[in-house]
Amino acid sequence: MKKHILIVEDDAHIRMGVVDTFQSEGYEVSELGNGKQVLQKVQQLEPDLILLDIMLPGKSGYDACRELRENRIKTPVIMLTAKGQEIDKVVGLELGADDYVTKPFGVRELLARVQAVLRRSQPEVSAETPVPPCMEFGDVSINTAALRGVRGKDTFDLKPRELKVLIVLFQHRGNAVSRDELLNQVWGVDYYGTTRTLDQVIVKLRQKIEADHAKPEYITTVHGLGYRLEK
């Protein structure tokens, strides 16, 4: 079955080139030239992946991505940006984007990133250790089935990928887990993006489970390697 890509790009020449590229590779393709209709179009078409330009008329790609995630739409999003500053990329990832490609981009790179995101769009945690129904450490208790946790008297919800990262760390608690291992187990061995995506998930987890996320007691950084869930 063909994968369906929605391309949201206001530059008609770029959009036409990207559409032709993906159609020639066997994808089903839909296109849109503004940000206002992204939510409606996604709800209507249910694409497998969205290529979303940041600078769009009507509504920016940032706002469109935020609106998708606020409406609990989990369709993978790759941001297309002409900006090279790290902060612009980080903002997109924090809003729920799965990856980003900086313009001008090569056709093969774009195809590779799309293929990698599609492969990991429903990532599975390593089956080596069964997923525990409950994880407890310190004053934190996680109900894995409910995607919900409790820290002291405070409750919080977890996103699926946040939970998967936490499960891998819990399976290896007390030991350092490299960024590469976390990426392989959670995003898949075909992950093509940067470790910055993982680092942003860790930031979100710390904000939820740490009493002071600036001075983490549970998820600690192992400099030059990765992270460790302390016993």
C-alpha cells in the first residue's frame, strides 16, 4: 500500500518539485500552499507523513504543528526550514515535529529522512525485557498502560515516545545508556536525525518527574555518552 505524503509549501516551484519527486518514488501525494488549512486537510486525508514548511501564509508551520498536536493528531511531521539557526530547529522539535530538513536540501536527503521517519513512526521498545505495568523510583510512580504518572501529589501525562524512553532507561536503571542505544531502541535503527530530538524528550521528562528539572535526581546526564536512570 502506498504511503501518503502531505506537502505543505507556499513556494509553487519547490512544491511542484517535491511533489514530482515523491510521486516518481511511488508515494501518494497531496499538496497545500498555506498553513490555515493544515488541520482540516490532515483530518480529511489522514496522510502517513506531513512535510511542513515553517514560513507559510495565514499560519506558520510552527503554529500548524502545534495545532495538530493539541488536537491529538500524531501524524509524523518533518519541518522544512530555510533558517539555519539551532534555536529554530529546536522550537520545531519542542512543538512535536519529528525531524527537520534545512533548505536548500538535496532530493536524496529528503527522501532518506522521510523513509526513516515513516519506518519509526510506530516505534517499538526492545522486546528483550517485558514492558512493566508499573515503574516506581523515588516518589515517582508510572502506570505504563495509562501513560500517566504520579510524583508526590502531582499527576502528569506522558507522550508515547516519552514513555518508551523512560522504559528503556528503567530497564537499565543504575547503568548508563548511550544516546545511540536509546535512539535505536525507541526511534529505530534507521533513524536519520540528530540526537537533539532525544535530548528534547529528556528535557520534557525531567520537567514532569523531577522536583527541580534543572537539578535532576532521577534522569542524570552521563557526559559524552548518554543518560542514566538512578536507582
